[in-house]
Amino acid sequence: MLAHSNLTLPVESKENLLIALSDSCCRKIIISIINQSKTVHEIHQELHCSKTRVYRKIRFLKQSKLVKSSGIISKNGRKIFKYQSKIARNNSIIFDDGFIVNVILNESI
């Protein structure tokens, strides 16, 4: 079970969240990494997207501050990065003169 709190995002991040949610690959990645952090390889295998595409989408999500990354050094000395969504839930309302984006923060990270 996830713990939640409201998150206030700057306008730019809200716009990036809407962009991410409108992109099917980004949306699938966010859903995939809400409950558990995963490597790009794990996401690639689960979603059947190319690794290149997953890397690009993860980079966009990180730059938008929608994904947290953590890294470890494996036994053979390689860096392994895992990614987890900072967003647990979201709802958006669009008006004639703007929009409201309500975000629930994923506090399990």
C-alpha cells in the first residue's frame, strides 16, 4: 500500500506531466514504476519497447522531476540505475483559461 501526500508542482512540471501522460510510452513507464523501482532493462522487457526509447523517456521524466533514480555498483563493478515514479496518482481539469493538475506524491520512495 502506498502512502500519499499532495504535491505542488511548478507550472513547467505540470505541463511536463501532461505531456508525459499524453505519451503512451511515458504513461506505461510511470505506471510500471509506481510500486517498485526498475532498471531500464526491466522496463524494456516488461513493456516491449526498445531500450533506446525507454532511455529517452526516462531522461525526459527525470528532467521533469517525475522520476527518482538510484544507483548501485554491482559485484562486477558496473553501475546499475533503478527508476521509480514520484507520482502515485494524478487528476487534471482543463478550463477555457487554464488547467489544474492535482498530484499525489508516491511516498514509498
